[in-house]
Amino acid sequence: MSVEAPRQSVSAVRPIRHVAFGTWVLPQGLALIGGDILSGTIVHLIVNFFLFRFDLITINWKATVAWLLLWLLWRAYQGLYPGYGQSPQNELRRHTVSTFQVALAQLAAAIAFQRFTVSTPGVLLEWFLILIIGLPIRYGIRAALIRFKIYGRPVSMIGAGEIARVAIQHLVRHPSYGLRPIAAYDDNASLHFSSIEGVPVLGNISLALSQPRTEQAIIGIPSARAEMQQQLINSVYAVYSITWAVPDLMGVPNQAMQPHNIGALASLEIKNNLRSLRARLIKRGIDLLAALIGGLLIFPILILVAIAIRLDSPGPVVYRARRVGRDGKAFDCFKFRSMHSDAEAKLKQLLDSDPSLRKEFEATHKLKIDPRVTRVGNLLRKTSLDELPQLGNVILGTMSLVGPRPIVQAEIVKYGHIYSAYKQVRPGMTGYWQANGRSDTSYEERVAMDNFYVTNWTPWLDLVILLQTVKVVLMGKGAY
């Protein structure tokens, strides 16, 4: 892709605005504010019902309205209305932190000023339920706005090369991100009048400067020389209210980046979260707590699944699969048996007789139509119930609730240099791959997703993946 300097000087640019930019923000923000008000109202009614039933001090409406208003203002300050351009984990972090901060402020005010004395159990329960209920209501309202095509800020993409294609692809496939690409521009004439994920390439970059169609522009031309980049960014910055510049840092950790400046120089801090002892202790603590509580809650389901496996076909209930773990150490990964006892013999016979199936298995280590799978095993795989015994692995410390997918020794070579990052963490019962495509993705995409998880890991990313996994499992998407 060739990159030419914009043909107009910055001073000569005369933006042409055909619409009043920003008019779409207010109704979308108000809809999300309304969702948070609805969450607070529902929670207030539930909490007061239980407080009244147990003869505890109830919370009056005035207190709830006052602190709910503070909560809304604080969330607005943090950019949650409408929340464009925030990653799921960043949105979850801001939702959680803002709720805890206001809850602590209310309790502190009650202690400092006796006249604000309230029911401490009621306040704690109220904010805890707002934390839990507020998120799905927010997601639901945003999903409705997306469904009716009224959510998101239109953006223009400056550049139509590989980086721009990746950016457009992500934004189109994840409308909840809130940035809707509607036009792309590039000085490479061969790209004109083509499209990327349905987004048209309208013409040269000069057209984007003389006739801007959006309030925000994303510059995705990292191959340009430094001097050209500076001129391009300054030209776009003079025309658009919001300008993002995408550097050529594909594969580099990005979730832990923080901007800094050294005098007049811009710099990026890249944190290695895996080196944080505190974060790793938090992750291990969540693993143990969730595995122990979850195991007790689903114990009746485990018994029923074990009985079904025993009645369906002969063989052990739990299967031990040898996998590669943290630091490259092998471990036994527990699973409910979903195959016949003579699965390996069946597989060898099948692959020897069908070259196409051999090619599929060598590429993905999976078969979409697998004769080795039992009737009960087929159901277990579709619902992911076969992986529940891995809670034992989590307790033993050989696996985590969230992590890269467990691999066999033969797959190490396919990870190449990424394997050095892969083996830094425990494999997970679920992970970025399982929550974003599962078996519908290519093997190369799986490896890239594992690499993204390891290099961008935070506890917030784990929580987002757990929420996404629940949705994927319920939909039965990509499981076989």
C-alpha cells in the first residue's frame, strides 16, 4: 500500500459537516442511564422486602435516590454513558470499581455523620445486588440498541491496508464496542471502490479531510514513515473531533499499555501482569474459592452424569487425558469419558481408511463427525459437561478456571515461538478461544487467541471470559 501526503495543508482544510455530530450520543446514553436507574429501583424493592421480612431497618427512598444519583454521575464521569471504545474487561472494571467506591462512600458518610445512619446490612446487600443485576440489564439494553441499529458512533478509517482491515473486522464483528466504521480512505487507487467487511473505500485521504462524514477517525497506516505519520496525524487531528492512531504493534501486549510522555516524546508503558505476585495470588484465590463452591453446588449433576455414562457404555466414568501444563510439565487432565473404550483403535482405523479425515485431524486434532464419541458423550460435549471434572485439576493447581486451552505434546511444534509465553500460565477450563469461537475457529486463530490471553492477562479479562463462556455454552456454539 502506498501512502501519500495529504494534498491539502492543515490551514486549507475546511471541514464540511452534513449532520450535527454527537446527536446520537444523548439518546443512547440516556437509555443506559435508564437501565441503571431500573437496576437501582429493582434492587431497592428486593432489599427492602427482605429487610422488612426479617424485622431489620429498611432503606428509605430518599437515601437510595441520593446515592443512586451520585453513582450515575460518577459512572458518567468514567465514560460509561454511552461507553464507546471500551474493551469488555475495561467496562467490567469500571462498572465494578464505580459501584464499590460509591458503596464505601455511603458507609463512610453513615459513620462520619450520625444523622445519615442507615441499615449497614441493607446498604451492603443493595450495592452488591446492583453490582450483579446492573451488568446484565446494561448488556440487555445495549443489545436492543444494537439490534435496532441505533448504537455506536460512526467512524472513518484512514487507510485500507492490513492493519485497517483487522481493525474494521473487529469493530464490525463486535458492535458492542460502539465504533461503527462507515467509510475508509486510502491513497492506493487500486483499493478505491472496494470494500472491507462491507465498509466502502471511498477514495484518497484528501477526500476524508475535505469532506469528513464522521466525528471520529481511526488512522491505520503504520507503514508510513515517521515524518509522514506526523503530518498525517496532525492533518486528521485538525479536521476530526476524535482521532485514534493505530501503531504497528500487532502481537504486542496491549491491554496493559499506559501512555506517558518523556518531555515532548510520547511513550507507552507495557506492564507484564504475569510478573505481578499480587495478581497471581488473586487469580489462584478465585480459582480455589470458585472451584470448591462450584463443585459443591453441582455435585448432584456430577452424580447424574456419572450414572448416565455408566449406563450408556462400558468403561471408566472419568478419563485422564495427558496434557502439557505450566512450565511444560505434563499432567492428567480429568474429563468425563465421552468416547468408547476402544477409541484409539477406532481412530487409527478411521484415519487409515480416509485421507481427508486424517488431514482434518492433523490440522485441528479434532473431528466434526467422530465415531468414537458415545451417545451420552455427544450430549456432554455439546453442553461442555464433559469438562466439569477439571474442577479437580483447578483445586490441585494443575489448571485454572480461565487460561489457554490444554494441548498435547504433539501440538507444541505448532505454537512455535508463542509456546514460551503459553507455558507461563496454567491451562484453563475455559479461555479466550472457547469464549470467542471454540471449534469454529482455525488452528492458527486458536494459537493467536491463546497468545493474546497470556500477553494481555488481567483478572478482569478472566471475569469477562467467564461471562462470555456462559453465553457460548448456553447457545451451544462451536462445540463438538
